[in-house]
Amino acid sequence: MAIEHHAPPEHELDTIDINVNVGPQHPATHGVFRMVLTVDGEVVTDLDPVIGYMHRGNEKLPENCDYRQAIGYHDRTDYLAQFNTEHCYVEAVEKLTGLTPPDRAEYIRVILAEFNRISSHLMFLGAFGTDVGLFGTSFMYAFRDRETIQDMFEEVTGERMMFNYFRPGGVAWDLPDDFDELARGVLSQIKRGIKDIDGLMMDNEVVLVRCRGLSPVSREDAINWGLSGPMLRACGIQHDVRRADPYSIYDRFEFDIPVGEQGDVFDRMTVRFDEIKQSVRIIEQALDQISEGPIMVEGMKRILRAPAGEVYMRVESPRGEYGVYVVANGSDKPYRHKVRAPSFCNLSALRAMSIGQYVADVIVILGSIDIVLGEVDR
Amino acid sequence: MILGMIVDNVWLDALIRLGGVAMLVPLTVIVLTWVERKVMGRIQMRLGPMRVGPYGLLQGFADTIKLLTKEDLRPTTADRWVFELAPFAIVVPIIMALVTLPFTADILIRNLTLGLFYIVALQGLSIVGFVMAGWGSDNKYALIGGARAAAQLISYEVPFILSILAVAMVAGSLDIGIVVGSQDDTPFIAYLPLAFVIFMIAGLAELYRQPFDIPVAESEVVGGPFVEYSGIRWSMFQLGEFVGMVLISILASLIFLGGWQWPIGGDVPEWAQAVTMAIKTVAFILFFMWMRASLPRLRVDQLMAYCWQLLLPFAFLQIIINGLALAYDWPLWTLTVMSLIGAGALVYLTHRAARQSGVMNQPTGVSAQQVGSVL
Amino acid sequence: MLGLLKAVGTTIRTALRKPITVQYPIEKKELPHRARGFPILLWDFDKDESFCTGCQVCARYCPVDCMTVTMKDNPKKAEGKSTRKKIVDKFYIDYARCMRCDICVEVCNFDAIVMNNTWEGVELSKYDRQDLVMDLPVLLRQSQSGELKDPFREPMGVAHSGWTPKQEEEEEVVEAKKEGGEG
């Protein structure tokens, strides 16, 4: 933008926009993500996101793996909500092959997926506090509860992060005998622990001043840009895949869908915070309803061959609508395996949301989209 | 208040005292880095440093040794003298301000009749260092950080000085000894709560700590004006920050809480005075660290709006109240009442500004020229 | 302003709580029974040889191809001391590639490989990447010396598809073995 002052023609004064590279290594971007900002003073006039630093071939490599080996790839796609992604893929394969998992396996899947949703949202709250400027306090509060959840996961599956526990047709092995007390202990700790985060961040005036009114998104824009998950619900649209297109046994539980009003950064934070409470409700109902029984479908073959066909299965992951599109051709390996990642679609709206904002606010907006680079780049 | 001499020769006495300060200041800073890490750790429910020495006590020394042995880098395209002199430009004025800052009636270097004036003048000098660091680093991030730092520090100087001026008006002199002496029965915080609140907020901003730490925002402009510095120059910046924190804590306990005289009176042994001062200073230092752990940071335009639209008018209000009370010889409790009303109004307006939309909430459009009203 | 007071009140409350961190190398938490370290092989104390016969099923099912297995004729079979016709000759697992997915344990027909649920299965820092390729003596060491007290050997995956209620636990394990042996 050239601003002309009243100067003699041979000394025309221009101001130029400088390019600021928020590079792949940066304490604020959540993963290896690069943005090239064009900045006029403090205001951003253009934003160019550069992705691909974490591309690992997550869609091509499962074409060489059979259906059980490919479960591990989904763990590593969205590495903060692994049970949800495994759930999606395993249900997709079950649709292709016509298997119906037994009841107990369904309950186990729902309980673990909802716990994973809580831990993913806790991670978001911790990291978001750091973006806004809290020096690590929110991180420690969130991680204290997340550690308890991960310890519980270790008791059940053996791993803290990359579980590889769901199988087409059920789950790999049964829950430990003391799972009920374990889970209820974790739930009561979470209910106490989120009060700390509530007190620290939800009413804090400085957080309000930073986040409220920042990049509001209207309903039409949200639908046009293809947002999903908490980003969409913060704009006031009550769309949740667990209600709109129920999968597994979600129609047996009662839970609310928290929505926001204007779709700004503060609403996204409150929507995610309220979702933690709703997940706690679902888990409590599931723990009451679960019963003894088999955990793997009867007569499961050792080598699973899917008949020729295609299926698209979607679930509500903590980031939005996670979808898996599998094309089978009769052998024991998928022919085409595509992942619809919610972070990728939400991230494409970053440019429209940040033009006209300050540089410091762009970091906050990026934090509020809650991306996971493993999904974006696959 | 006569200063007791250690030896009879004036110059030798001054040298001994200066030597004492020169040894104590780095030691204090080293201990404070350990205290800060431990306090932040406890607030975050973790242990803090534990490995180096018992309970991590030697952590400060270990950090200092590490910083001293690092390679002293300088970017080749940096402006050499500006880059190298910037740390000195920040640190030297702050340490010079310690010359007239008393810790007890006898532990100080020299008492000046214009003590308070001297301290605030030197505080203002260190702003030049930020601009030098930002410019001399030849780095976009440093430039942005340096410009922000200069804007913030210059703006918050004004309410800071006005609140100190309010205290000087009530005490009747700029001499720190007289200010402390006149707080024999009631500390000035009882008469001037509004000035105290403004002093604390402006003091936090002067120290570029949360919630005003935009100049050194780690997650945004990765360190601000200090990004190209390493080794001993970096440690000089940290030294400057901690010495500034000690300076403002001691100043606050002297002019608002009665220094070494309240509540124990003036005729007590040296160690009692030192203990009283130590308790008050440590309380302020812990308060600053506590704020750092619990508050996120404000954006730079919100910061500036807050200073010019809220703090400054209330600072003027405090001076006016003082003027009225002192010129018409009203009893001092009227001062308390008016000042309390002022403080309440400040708190209420801050609350309103944060909760509803205004310049504190809505970011502006592409042209950053229009700035709305906070009220 | 109230929100600010709430925030600083929260932090002062947490400052007075006991810290939740553990000083790691000095104190280690107890690993649960099912903890999944890197895989190791089991030693058959009755026949004084490894359970593993080198059938290569685990190597074929590994998603990342981290194992190399060869088999040889069992000299103890000829002497009449063992019923295993073949025994493992060389077994290399590259721990740098292994993703601890548990599929090798699931498909093994002889229950010879198990995930290491001790601290030694996860504390594996080395200076050279080649040192992470484990060969047969290293893989058998922990079981052979008796250190591996309680590995997690519950049947997995497909073995559960002929589910029976818990009273008949012994037969369930035998059923799983038989199914595995025929498959």
C-alpha cells in the first residue's frame, strides 16, 4: 500500500508490506506448520499457509497392509484422538464385511473413545492457554488430568498413545477386572480437575479481552467453508455426527450438544470445555449399562477378506468430522484408503479468518482451530 | 536522617558501599532466578529445579556459569556498536538507581534530597536500550519487539511517575528518608489507595512481565528485541529485569508501606529494620511472580488503550485530589475516602471495559487508525 | 475484575497442593501388568530351549517388516528330548522400526513372543542406531534368566471369537492354542 505524503515528486514515500515467516519451527504453531504473513505495520493483509512437512504416505501405505495391520496407521494420523480414528476405520471395515460386533465390544469402544475426546480437549485447553500467554500454568493443570486418563489407558491396553486395540469385529482383549472402579476414579478426578481450568481461564478478564469478538464466523460462512466439529458448533449450528448420523450405539445415550453464539475464539473454547462435561455424562451412562459378554464376533476368520465394494464412514472426532473411505476388491488388503481429515478442512478457512487481524491474534486464531499436523498432512 | 559513616573518609566510605552493592546485586539476581523457578513450579503443581545442589539451590549458579561460557554471537549485518552497547544501556541506569535506594536507615550508598526524582529519571533512560537492541539486531522480529517495548515503556512511565508524585505531595519532599519518616503511624497506602493501584499496574508494565510482557512474548515474536543475543549479553538483560523487579519492590515498600519504620517505629536495632523491609520486599516480589503465572498477556493496542484511556486520567485525578486536600488543609482521612472512591471507579471501569465490546475487545479493520473509546 | 481474582485465587490454591511430578530416574512408577514394551522371546524351561520355532508368521504379519527369522532342524528332536521338529536359528528384531502394535503376539501359534512389560522394555537409549537391532541371545536373555516374572499372555483378537463364560478359563486357553495350532 503506497501512502503518499505531501512530498516533492522525487521523494515519494512508500510503505511496503513486510513478509513475516512464521516458520516450521516456532513455539506457537502446533506442529510443523508454516505461514507466510504479509504484514502492514501490525495488521495482516495476506496469509499463505504451507503444509506438507509431515506427509508420511498414510493413505498409500495401507494399500500394502491387510485390514488388521492398517489400524496402526490411523493411530498416527490424529495422534491425540486415537480411539476415535480407530473406531471410524474399524466400523468402515465392519460395514464392508457385514460383521456386527457384540454389545460389550461396542460399549468398550464408546467408553474409550469418549475418554479420548476428554483428553484431546484437555490438551487443547492446555495449549491454548500457552498461546494466549499464560506461562505454562494451564498446561500443567490440563496435563494432570490427561495423565490420569493415559495411565488408565495403559492399564487397559498397555500403551499410552498408539493403542492399536480395536479390531474389525470387536476389540483385541477384555478389560481388566477392576476397570469399573478405575474409570469412576478417573471421572471423579476429571470433574474436580476441570474446576481449576474453569477458574483460571473461563472468567479471566485478560483471556476475555484477548478472545472475545476475535474473528467471528457467521453461519453461512461456516457451512460454505466446510467447517465441522467445535468450530461449526461455536457458530450456533447444532450439528454433531453422533446425533445426525448415529453410528455404533450412540443412540442409547442422552447427551446435549453445546453450541456457541458468534463463532469467535472464546466460543470455540467454551464449546470444547462443555463437551468435556458431556463426555463425562456419556461415560457414566455407558459404565452403568455395560454387561458381560463376548468381545469379538463369533466365528471370526483369521484372514479377513472384504468383498468388492466401497464405504464411507464418518465419526465425530474431537476436531470435527473424521471420515474414512475404503474401496475393497475382494482381497485382504484395501484397494484405496482415503482419510477425510477435519483439521485439513478447518485449516483452509484460516486465511479468510485472519485477514485484517493483528499478528498476535493470528497465533491465537490458529490455536483455536485446534489442528493436528498428522491429520493435515497425513 | 543522618547517614552513619563506616569509615571517616567520605570517598573510601562510598567505595566500600558501592563494592557491597556490586557484590550483592548479582548474588540477589542469582537467588531470585531460583526463587522464581521454584515459585512458578509450585503454582503449576510441579517441583521446580531439584537436581543441582540440595533442592536445586545451585541452579542459579549453574545457569550463570552456562551463560558466561557461551559463545558471544553477533550477526554480521548487525550494526556493531549499537548491538553491543544495548545491554549496557538497559542495565547500567537500573543499577545506578540503586545508589539512592535505602534498605534500612543506614544501609544505603548516599541519600539525595531529590531521591525519588533521581530514581524515576534513570528508569526512563533504560528505554533507549530496547530500541538499540531492536534496531541493532537486523532482524524483523527484533524490530517489531523493540518498537513495541519502547511504546509500552514510554506510555506507562507517565502514570508511574504521577503516582510517585502523589506520594511526594503528601510527604512534602522528594527525599526518600523524609518520605519514610512521615509514615510513622500510618503508611501511605491508607491515604492513597488509588496511587497504590496505579503504581502496581504501571510497575508491572515497566518490568515487562505478565500481563504486559508483549516485548518479550516468547510464543509470538520469539523473544522480541533480545532474540539475537546469547551468552553474557543475554544474562545482562535478565539481570536488568530482575534488578528492576527488586527496585520496584523496594520502592513500593518504602513509599507505600512505610519502609522500615512502620509498624515498629524508628528507634529499633538495625536487624529489626532489615527484617521488616525484607518481609515487605519479598511479599511484593512474590506478588509479581504470582501474577506472572496466572495472567495471560494483553495485545499491544489493548495495553496502550488501557494506559492512555484509563490509568492516566485516574493518575491525574489522584493528583487533583491531593492538591485539594493539601491546599485547603483538609484532614487526611478525606484523602483516604476520595482516593478509595477513585480506586473503586478504576476497578469498575476496567471490569466494564473487559466485559463488553469496545477497543479492548474488537480488533480493528485493515486500517489500524481508528481507535474506539474504552468507556 | 472478579474473573481476575478468581484466576489468581485458583493459582494460589494450587500452589499449596502437593506437587504431582515424580523425579524420574530416582523414583519410577510401577508399570501395569499389560504395559507394552518392545517384544521379546520366551524360554521354555521344561525343554530347555526357546518356544519359538522360527515359523515366520510374526515376520509376515508385521506391518513395518522389522523382523528377520530363519529356522533350522532341532538337534534335540533327534536326541528325543523335545517334540519340536524345527527351532529358530536366527531372529533379528529392529527396535527402531517396531511400532509395538502387538500383532506379532496375536498371530504367534506357539505363544513364543510377548511384549516386555518391564522397564527394560522401554529404556532403550543407544548411541548408534545399529545397536537397536536385537538378535536372538538378547531377545531371550530376560526370560532365560528368570527376570521376566509376569508377562501379559492373555489370548488376543481372533482367539476370543469362540467366547465362553469365565468359569471354563483353563479350557479357553487350551481351545485358543488348539485353534491357533490348526490355523
